[in-house]
Amino acid sequence: MLRTKFKRSIYRLFDVAVVAAVLQVLIYMYLFFYGKIIIQNQPEVMQQVSSTSILDGTGNEISKMITPTRGYIEYADLDEMPDMLKQAFLITEDKRFYRHAGLDLIGVGRAGVQNIIHMNWSQGGSSITQQLARNLYLDGSKTLIRKLNELSIALEMEKRYSKDEILEMYLNQIYMGRQQYGVKAAAWRYFGVDDLNKLELWQIATLAGIPKGPSIYNPVDNELLSKERRSVVLSLMHEQGIITSKQMKEAAAVEYKPPRPGMERKSTTQTSDVRQPSYISAVDAVVAEASLLTGKSEAEIRSAGWTIRTGLDASAQEAMEKTFAESVWFPDDRKDQQVQASMVILDQLNGEVKAIMGGRNPVKGDINRALIDARQPGSVFKPIVAYGPALESGKFNPGSMLPDRPMSYGGYQPSNLGGRYHGTVSMSQALQQSINAPSVWLLDQIGLRQSKDFAQKLGIEIGNEDTNLSIALGGLHKGVSPLKLAQAYAVFANDGKFNRAHLIREITDAQGRVIYAHQSTNKQVITKRTAQEMTKMLQLVVSQGTGKRAQMSQVRVAGKTGTTQAAFPNAPKGANRDIWFAGYTGKWTGVVWMGFDYTDAAHYLESGSGTAAELFSTVMKRAKQ
């Protein structure tokens, strides 16, 4: 009987041993293969990722872009990091990092003892390699399977990469609170320090203390706990002989002061903490342009670590944003809906966009009304398709007398506003008063082909569906954008030379290599005479004609107003859909559009184009034109 029991016990032990051996083999195989498969199937995770920066025309950063899957990241090579910084992280997070193969058994044992003493499982004992594996590939759950996955990936990393490479990746990927990833992004966010070698000891210790609890140990969210944690890190550094007692005490006593206003990165998704100007419309436009130039998606651009240099002007952008925020310039606002507006200012000498607003209250990803061909330009189009081509033909000049009477062109019978006619008027007077009949007559005289060719030279394509005389009054099926109109008017302002309107000067990659550099063409597309005669006529429009409200003291303004009437049934007299002003000074060209996104019986403009002219003048004055 006893013998039988003994045999059964032996068999059970054997079975348990077999099961244990099989489990060990399975676990070993799992650890061997899981990490290998994960890293092989997700190669993009190990790529150097940095947030792309956008700079204004003076080199100031206007936006540090949030990466698609994380927050702000700014990659730094290990040799860019001071030894003190590396030592602080190693002594705090994994002091045996260079002596283990991904799993610190001593650290795990110590953490286990602490867990038993405190009766919780808050101490993980994870090595730096394990933390990196978790940050890159896994979530923060504390299950057994997640720990096995973490270990498997860590072991595979140790096979594939050197210790220095792993440490570099860790210091660039570790979460540091406040949407900051990596020590370089955190150094800028919390201290305004861009060069890691300029970090002071207290700042280094503060950074090294954050990973243990990014939301509670960063100095912005909890200055007191951050300081206490800093002291712990300094004590560890002192114990290891890295710093002296005096250095420890002095660094522990420093009071945290946030970086001065304006040093924080500008988010393109959050605006509550961002100082003016916010550049929301501009940043969206820059990213869209960068995508067209490079063929990269927005997500790729955000995490490419590029530096995108633009010609944006802070004074002009702030003036535009400030003016758009004041309701006094928008008298047709309704209780349930605001009048919308868009504006663009560019430098006529090189085509650089200096400021842009796609709407009155722009948010990231919103419609940028300054860039889309959506609205008929009305009379603002007359210089481009009628008066400009007529001057360029050499057959007409500003003093040429034009008929101003009702005429029929086949089935098309244009009329003047109010039904008033003068018989004959000079070309200059017709433009000043924005009289319709002479504009259509001119277009008929010079021909649609010559008109379309002239507009094309100014950067505006007129499609076959618009090959008719109604374009003389701005009647386009698709419409035209403020940006394209500004580009066209800039040719008149630049003595007949064309430059493509653009925001981006240059794009460089994370290593400083030039990916793209804009080359201004400054190509003579119309005669200097035509441009100068047009400028003189447009100056009279502002000084004596429909554009008087665009006048500026001590600055000569040339420009043209435009209005399109509301077309809903039984629209009251004077109901407008769009109002425009396109104009320029000796320095900058600007275009304003105003209107409701959807015009109907309850939402239409009662104001005329003078309101748009006044908005133009206000912005330009504030931009110190």
C-alpha cells in the first residue's frame, strides 16, 4: 500500500516536471519569437521621429507640430547629451544598464521585496530596455502577459542594438509629461533650453525625476512634488560620487521658474495657451503646401523632424487676427451665424505670403477660405480680364473713351447698377466707378482668347465653361480664391513681373540637409507700361472712386472693390452674397473676401464692398504698412 502511494507520488512529480519542462520550453520559445516578430513587423517604430518645426520670416518658431501617434518629439543624438544628463537617468532608472542583457535580475528582486513590504505591485524593476520596449510597442497594463511581451521585445532589442543605441532611443522616446517625449523636447518645454549641454544640474535632476511619474513629477503640473523628486535624484547622484555634497544642496534649493512667455511650443491643435498670433490658418496652409511640394502626407510631415522656413510676418499676422476678432468690422452678423471672411497678404516682390486668415474663428483642419476657389469675384476681376488686357493690347489707354450704354451681345445683355448710363466715359472713370457696360464692351473688343491669355499670365486659369463675356463682371462658375487674386494683383504692383504665391521658403531635414528651396522667378509677364498704367487707375479708384474706404494716411493705396448680388428668390434690393477688396501699397498686396458660407433669405450681406475695403485698410495700418 505504502509502496503504491510512493509510486503514485513519483509519477505525479514526474508529470509536474514534464509539464514544467514543457512550459519552460514554451515560455522560452515565446520569449525568443515574440519580440523578433514584433520588431520585424513594425520597422517604422524604430525610426528616428521628431516633431516638425515651422518658422516665420525672422526665424522664430511659430509651431512645433504634434506627431500623429504621440506629442512633441525632438530627436537628439547621444553625443549631443552631456554626460551628467546620461548619468542622472542611468543612476535613477537603471544603474546596471551597461551590465545586463535587457533584464536586471537584481532590480527585479529589489522591486519584488518592495512590493511584498508595501503589499502592492507598484514597483516594476523594469530596465531601461524594458521601458523602451513598453513605450514603443505596448500599453501600460500590469498583466503577466504584458510583462512577458515587454521582456521578449527587450531581449530582442539587446541583440539588435548596442547599449548606446538603446540609451539614445530611450532618452528620445521616454514620456516626460505635458505631451513631451524625450529629454530635448522636455528641456525646451520646462526650461526654454534648446542646447542640452546648457542644462544646469538642477534642471538635469528635474528631468531625470520625471519618468517615474510624468503627470505628477513634471515642474509645471506639480512644482512641489517635482522639487522633492529632484532631491531624490540628486541624493542618488551624490551617493554614486557623480556630484559633491555642495552641488547636491545647491541644486536641491533652486526654485523652479517657467520659461519666459513665448518660449513654449505652439500646438496646432490647442490654442488656449497660445499667445497671438496663433497662425492656425497659416500652419494648415504651410502643411498643405509642404505636402504638395514633397509628396508626403500630413502625418509624415508632422513627425519628419523637418524645419520649414516661411516668409510669414508676425506683425501682419497679428494685425489680421486682431482685426478679424473684432465684431465692429462685421456689421451684418446674425444672432445665429457670423459673417465669414478671409484675407491674404503677400509680398509682391517675391510672392511670399506674409499673413493669412481662412476664417474669423479658425480651428485646425477648418476650411481655409483664403485658398479655395469658391466665390465669384465680381468687379474685382475687371482689371484681370478686361482693363488689363485692353492696356496690354496697346489699343487703349486710361484716357480712352468707352461707350456706356445698354448693349446686347447675342443673348447676353449686361446692365449697370441702378440702370444709370453716361453715354461715354474714359477707361479710368469706368474703373473708378466700377461701371459694368464699358467693361463688357472692352472684353468684346479685345476678344476672349486674349483676355484668357492675359489672366493666365497672372496665374489665373479660366476654363472653357467660362469662355463668355460675363467674366468681365466676375461671373465664374467655380469662383476664385483670395490667394489667386492677390497673386494676380501683385503683378500690377511689381511692374508686370510674376511670382508664384507661396508660404514656404525652405525645408530642411533633421540633419540640416535642404529638401526644398523656393526659387522666385520674378518673370516679366506683362509690360511695365501696362502695370504702371493699371496702378495709376487703381490708385484713383481708392482716392476718388468706389474704394475710398481703403485709404491710408501717408500711404498710397491702389485697389479695386467687388460685389456679387444675392441670388435667392425675392432677394431684397441691395442684398449681396460676396464683397471683395483687392489692393496694394508699395510693399504688400492684400485681398479681402467677406460673406456668409451659405447665403439665403435669412443670411445675406446688406453692406457693400466698402466694408471689405475698410477691413483691408485697418489690417494694413495695424501691420504698419
